[in-house]
Amino acid sequence: MKFLAEIEILPKKGLLDPQGKAVGHSMKALGLNNIGEVFVGRFITLEIESTDEKAAFESAEIACKKLLANLIMESYSIRITAK
């Protein structure tokens, strides 16, 4: 069975996000003063062949922990859907 893993990776709260700060300052320069803090991260999709949703989640989590996310500076969330 095929599953789609949607992974969102963001800087951990409390850590400096230089890209987010730069985008936030640019928003103000564009007159978008109603926008508060900005965080810049990554969105990754993986197509996973697996026996069930739990096994697909476990594969995506291994990928995040070992390759996709820097666990010292970033947090991640995973959403699995059947494809």
C-alpha cells in the first residue's frame, strides 16, 4: 500500500531564525504591519510503500531523525495519508 508522508520542519521555539527575521522585516517594508513573527522552515513529502499507516509513520520518523531534521535546532511534524 502507498502512503504519503507530509513533513513540516521548523526551527525550535526560542532559537534564532535569521531567515524568518529577514522575511519579517521585508513584510514591514512592504507595509504589511499586521504580520507578527515569521518562521521559515521546510515542507517535504515522501511517498512510502508500507503495509500500514503505523509502519509508514515509523519510516518517515526515522528519515526525520537520521537525515531530514537537525534535532538540536529543529522540530518536525509528520502527517500520513493513504495515497
